[in-house]
Amino acid sequence: MSIASYEDCFKVFKFIIKIKNKTAVAIGVFDGMHIGHRSVISSLVKSSYMPVVFTIDMTNKVAKSKNNFSFLNSSSEKFYMLKKMGVKVVLSVPYENIKNLDYVQFFEDVLIKKLNAKLIVCGKNLKFGKDNKGDVLKLKMLAKMHSVNVKVLELLNVCGEPASSSRARLALKDGNLPLLNSILGRNFFINFKILNFRYYNNFIVFKNVFGVNFTVPHSGLYITKALICGNLYPSVSYVERLNGSYIVKVYMHNFFKANPKGEYLRLIFLKYLY
């Protein structure tokens, strides 16, 4: 599957639909798809029901926020990882569309009436509904009233603390790839379409590869792998802040394509050097 086809890899609904099949549902933002998220999705997919993920699109909320929140991955990357794990349907719903639903309304109107949920899988720290007033205890109470099963998973620890997207962001900003990749359960990567680039001393210099409100790796030199045009190249990459924006310099061993403009590149971060 090419990187360009991420958003087309399966049906992603931007609105609430009504599903006739009995479903197993997971709820959340799923930013980074760390090991805790993966545990929930794995359990979801193993159930006897259609696996559905209700993911909340925080893009507009983050854009208006003054708290400098940043994402670990794009929506298309998240959709790709969910698809790869076996999820059949993703409902990507803007935060603004559901922010005023209290937890009872959300459970009954969305999970029951629209998604036909028969099983809900979540972590023990789940919060849902307006002002996050819904929690696992309230979920179990509502589920019992509607004959819905709930599977609550323990939080997974990394270095003595629960794996979380916030810890992953801090590790990425600090250049702590061993901790970051342990939290994610995979190597961190970025995908981007090559639009602005130039050659400089055997390096390809890419500009504007980090979208607005996305977490930028710590400035410095990394051992990486570069996936482009279906080929995987050993590479080294340098992340640098220049004139108010970030650039990435990449040296790909044995890469001879003269003009990669328009191609998609996945840059996989393996080790931070300095």
C-alpha cells in the first residue's frame, strides 16, 4: 500500500451513521497509537463483533487552543495503523459535533442507537461525555441497563509509569527515542509529500514537513530509514530549526532519483545521535 492511499485504505466516516451489524466499539483520540491504544484495539478486533473505532477529531479545537498542544501523527497515519490492526470502520467525528453531549446522551444516542454497540473496550482511565464526566463506573452502569458488555483493560506501564500520548510527546521533544519507541511499541515515523526540497552536499533538504500543531523531534542528528518509491533506504537525518521553521536534511544511501518532487516519503527514526 502506498503512503498516498492512507486515507482511502478503508471507509472513514466524517459523520455519525447508523450501523446495522452488532459492533465492538473503542472510543478516543488515539493520538500516536501507543501500546495502550494497541492493547484496546487488539482486544476489540479479537471479539466476535464488527470492530469499530469512534475517534474524536481534535484538529479545530487544537487550532483554536492557546495551550500549545501538538499531535504525534496525522489522521491518515492513524487510519492506516487502525486498518493494519484489523479495524473495519472508523468514525472520525469533529470534537465540536459532540462536545455538548453529556455522557448519558453520548452512550445512548451514539454508542447504542447509531453504532449498535454490544461490546465496549476501553482502558481504566476512560473519560467521555461533556466535560469528561463519564468514566468507567458510569459506563458499566449504563451498559448493564442496555445489556452491553464492557471490557476494561489495565494501563500498560513503561519505565514504571503508564504509557500515554503526553509522555510520548515529551520523549520526542527530548530526543529520547528509546523511551518514545517503547511507549509507541514501534519506531516513530513521519510521512510527508515532497513539495519543497533542494540538494546540499549529498543531502536532500526538505522544508515544511511538520504540519501545524504537530510534535517536532528534538533538533539534531538521527539514524533513520527512508521509505520512498517503494524502496527502503538506510539514511541519516538532521532536524534543524531555521528562520522560524523546521527543515529536515536526509542522506539516503544509494538513492539516485534526481527529482523526488510529488513522491511520498516515510522517515523512520531509529536512534538519536546528538
